[in-house]
Amino acid sequence: ASGFIYYVSLKGVTGAATLDVAEAANRIAKIKAETDIPVGVGFGISDATSAKAMGGVADAVIVGSAFVKQFANLAPEQAVVETVNKVKELRAALDELV
């Protein structure tokens, strides 16, 4: 097999709810016990804490709404700056796992 499994960690609309890290970690562990296909987790990943928590159990973390909100709420130039800062924040948290 190829590709990856996209585990949606929230019920409802992306960016609108709170991530239950323990529940997501438990379900991801069950998926990984059944397959060698990498598991990426998305929905609810918006900061260093959630990225690091999910990065510790999943093969990938997928961030979407946190970046979209930057462009929806800020002037384009400021949105770019804030998005770069967010990427650095998330990357630093994930780098602590390796």
C-alpha cells in the first residue's frame, strides 16, 4: 500500500472545537496496530502543544485552519509574517520529538 491515513481528530467543523489528545492518541494507536500505512492527524492542531502531543503518536501532523485564520483576520503582509512565525513555532515543538 502507499499513501497515508488521514485521521480526523475532531467531530464537527475544522478549527471549531477542542482537541481531545488522549482520545486521539488512543485511536491512532489502534489504527497503527492494524497497519503499516503512516497515519497523519489533522483537525485541532493549532499550536505547539497540540502539534507536539499528536506528533508523538502520529506519523504526521496536518495544520490547516490555524493558517487560514491568519489570512482571514490580518492584512496580507502581516498574515505572511504570522504564518511564518506559526510554522517556526510548530516546527520547534516537533523537533523536540526527535
